[in-house]
Amino acid sequence: MMTDPIADLLTRIRNAMRNESPSVDVPYSQLKEAICKVLVEEGYLVQYEKIEAQPQGVLRVQIKYGPYGEVLAQSIKRISKPGRRLYKQADQLRPVLGGMGIAVLSTNQGVMSDRKARSRGIGGEVLCELY
């Protein structure tokens, strides 16, 4: 049984980037799909698709690389963990790496990037950071 499915998603994406794989398959969940949606909007992934399978389903994630095949995310870190949750209010959210990276937050209005959360004036649980 997996205790932290978000960390598993981030690790699979990180490993796929290091191996220069075009895509990676992860077990499906709505939260993982929402995180992938934010990463596509912010330009770290090409796309994702849900593949129906029994009993759970699979999320196929296509990794995005630079024009010369370079990795776009140098670091992918899980911030809030099952043993230690980290919540921040809107005024406590700071740009990641001076605005060069993003943080993914789970808010009461859904999963979104830190930029969008700051512009809406809402806070939430900081799931991960990419830069």
C-alpha cells in the first residue's frame, strides 16, 4: 500500500526526466490529474490523458523538454508530507526562486499554482515546488 501517492507521482516524473523518457504512466487519482493539469498550464508537461483500466485506471503523462532536449525542471520537491502538512496563507506565499519556479497548492477552490493563488488572494496546502 502506498502512503504518499503525490510523492510517487513526482518521483515518477523526476525519474522520467532523468531517463529522457517521452512519457510515464502513473496510477490514476483526481488529485494527481489536478496536479498534472497545473504542470501543463505552467509549461512543465506537454499533456496528460486518463486511460481507463480495471480496477483503477492510468494517467499517462507526456514530459516536456527544451529545444535541445534539456530538462525544464531542475528540481521537483514534495513540500507538504503526510506526517507534516504545510499550509500557507496568501500573504505568506513567496515566489519560488524569484519567480522562476512554481509551487502547486491545494486550496478550497481547487489545485492551482502559487501565482494564481496569490492573484486570487487565497492560501492552502503547499503540495510541491518545481524550478
